[in-house]
Amino acid sequence: MTVTHPPRPLSYVKMRRLMSFFSALLKEKKAGFTDFIHKMVSNQQICQHLDTQRILQPQSSSSVRREEERVSPNSVNPVGPHVKPSDFDYLKVIGKGSFGKVLLARHRKRGSYYAVKVLQKQIIVNRKEQKHVMVERSVLLKGLQHPFLVGLHFSFQTPNTLYFVLDYVNGGELFYHLQREVSFPEPRAAFYAAEMALALGYLHSLNIVYRDLKPENILLNSEGHVMLTDFGLCKEGVALGGTMETFCGTPEYLAPEVLQGHSYSPGVDWWGLGTVLFEMLFGLPPFYSRNKAEMFEKILHAPLMLRSGVSQDAGSLLAGLLERDCSKRLGSNRDVAELQEHSFFASLNWDDLLAKKVTPPFIPQVTSPYDVRYIDPEFTLLPVPASLDTNGRCQRVGLSQAFPGFSYMSPV
């Protein structure tokens, strides 16, 4: 959910719109991204640096599937018909994706507001993305235990549709605020980076790698605190020192080892944090180029260029996070503890930060849960669907059995 707004350069905003398309390809059709690599990395100079034989091998799609998450169908506090679409009043469209829409909804009995993610089963099954949906559900359950992760309150299904009932966060995407302000002063960037680091460190402590950190996936709540969302590319079961191989992520934020098709570690999340921190300070990702092949070449080989005005502490942190040798990257040995010791965060008390006792540097001016001023009008002006599959019939035999153990109700 982004708003194309000056003063960020129009050409960059347009390119970010295009990049969202490539991101969707990565998430929902990894095999399709192979064609993208073929087209973009077409000259000999780039090909000699990329491990194209690994990335582009014909069997890569099936190998990705074999390596992908094996999700147990077990369910925490499973529910069946206890929660249903008619339990909610649907007020606004606040997001849209390849599988469905996200709606602002009010629970009729509780009076609470939620973001309801409504996904079409048939599309998910056609694209063979059931495992990713179940991984997202699994990670969302853990989000309720951390202040900087969007959490899941309910999940349920009808014959044709899946429903995630999530925390409603209406302070806007970090990308929205960067569009308006171009960059942030160092104290504000440090605050956001620290809260992101705590969220990533928490996921890593549960052996989960996030793999898709970018401003579009970082929300601000009504108090101004960071909340990470969109867990469809997470990988479970990877301890510190473990590796994975799936080629996934968003082009601007890909770590070099992922781009080369090598096995990679949870350290890819610290590279992602480095790219987001760089963007917060300078307005663009560190190796951004409108030409994708050139951008990939720069990610792999270009020196990190810091503009004048950045502090020595910020430069040191960026250099540590954007270290191409993943074994030397900041966070590679002791994870988030290494970041907490860095001088860039010296002014922050980490315990107070986790307890949300530190006043955010920016507080969104929202007046109520229904206030959607920070959400893209491209979504909020769309009509709310008249029907949400309350009594739909299966479009295909077996569709209802495609997501075992999906239903959940928070015990709170």
C-alpha cells in the first residue's frame, strides 16, 4: 500500500511500482522469476559474475519446491464454525494482492477493529502456494508474542476462501513516509532500525528467517512503533549457523549470496536491515539502479558509497551490515546481540525499547481506527466486496481439504 507523492523523484516511485510486480513474481511464482533473470542478465559481463548455472537450471522450480518449508498441519486452538465472515462488518479496502484483498473490518460483538486478509483458495492452489500460506499462518501466530510483529487473532476458511484476521495497523508503511520525507534524520532511522532488529532477532530465536525486509513490509502503528508484516517468504527451522537455498526476496534488497544462488544463512536478514537503514538515511537503496542487470552487478561488486553528512557510527553500522562476506557480516555470529553493542545505538536503552517505553520520533496523526489517511487511496477508494463467500460452494473437488489445520482463534 503505497502513495506516489512528491518530493521523492517521480522516476524512482514509478520504478518502485514496477518492482512490486517483480516482488509478486518472486513470492508467488518463483519459476517465473527465472525468465526475469534470463532477460535482465543477458550480457556476458553480468553472467560471468552471477552463478547463472545454478539459478537458471531447468529443474530449479522442482528443487525449490523440495527445499521449501514442510509445514505440519497441526493447529493451535483449532476452531471450525466458531468464526465466520458474517461476524465482521467490512468497512474499507486497505490492501490488494495477487491472492485477494485486505479489508478494514469491525468485529460485531467485540467492537474491535482488524485487518482481514481475504485470499482465494483456487488461485493459491493453482500456483501451488499452499505451503507458503501455512508458513505465514504459523509465523503470524508467533507475532502476537512480540510488540513489533503483526499478530494473528483468527484464521478461518469457507469453501472458496481463506481469512487471516490480523492486527490493524494504520500509521502507514515506512515506504509511504519515505516518499513524503525523502529521508530521515539519524535518530529517527536508528529508532526504526533498532525496533526492526529486535523483531528480526526474535524471529531468529525461533529459528525463523524473514527474507523480505523492505519499507513496504514495515508498518507504523498509531503510536509510531514499527510492526513487520507479510510473512509469506519466511523460512522456519533454520537455526543460527544453518542454511537454506530458495531463491527469493525483492530485487533491490537481495543479499549477494542469494543473488548468486548460493546457500545462505539467517544473515540475509541483516543485509536486508542494512539496505533499509541506508534507504532511510539517503532516500534510495544502496545499490539501486533503474537497470536491473546493472543493479545486480552493483550488489555483487560496487563499493558502498556513503554521502557526506553521515556520522561515523552510521557509516560503521552500514559497512558491517552490508558486508558481502556473510561470515564477516555484523550479526553473523551472535545475531542481534552484535547490533545491540554497536555505537550507532548507544543512545537507546534496549529493554525500554522492547517495553515500548521509548517515545517514537514520529507519531501518526490518526484520530480513530477508521482513520485511513496514511493508506493508499488506490485501495481505500475501491468498493468493499458485496459478498465474501459466506455460502460459496467449492470450485474444485478437494479444495476444502487443501488447507488442513488452518483455522485458529486467539485464546485472549
